[in-house]
Amino acid sequence: MLECRRFYFAGRVQGVGFRQSSVDLARGLPLSGQVRNLPDGRVELLVQGSAENCRRLLDLLKQRYAGYIVSVIEEPALRIEATGRIEIVR
């Protein structure tokens, strides 16, 4: 079953390649979504896919940015168009 989740990452997550890493780590996972910097210094990741694959991407990001992420807020989101990839929104 598909689910759509929105994650807000706080800490030192802008200017360290976080958005591109999100795209790269999602390759090979059947996920759709987008990632963008927020004006308050956080990064927002909107992701849609199976619960397992959404969690897998979150775990991969937490591992790669273990020293940078201070907190992650997760909330449900409305379904989006399935594109099969994560896109950077500028």
C-alpha cells in the first residue's frame, strides 16, 4: 500500500549536499516526491511509496547525515503524482 509522508529535517542540512543525496539515495527505490530547502534552514522531503521504502530512504539519510541532523519531524501528506523519482525543488 502506498503512503505519502512529509519529513522536516533540522540541523546543518543546507549547503551540505542533502537535497542531492536524497535524490541519489532514492535511486533504485520505487519512490516519488520532492525535496527542498526551507527559508528557516530546514529541508523538507515529501516522499510517496511503500511504508518500507519511505522508511528505508529516511534511514539512509539519517545514516549519511548522522552528525548534521538534529531532529526530524514526520507527518502524513496527501498523495502526489507518481513520477518514480525524487526531484529537487528550488
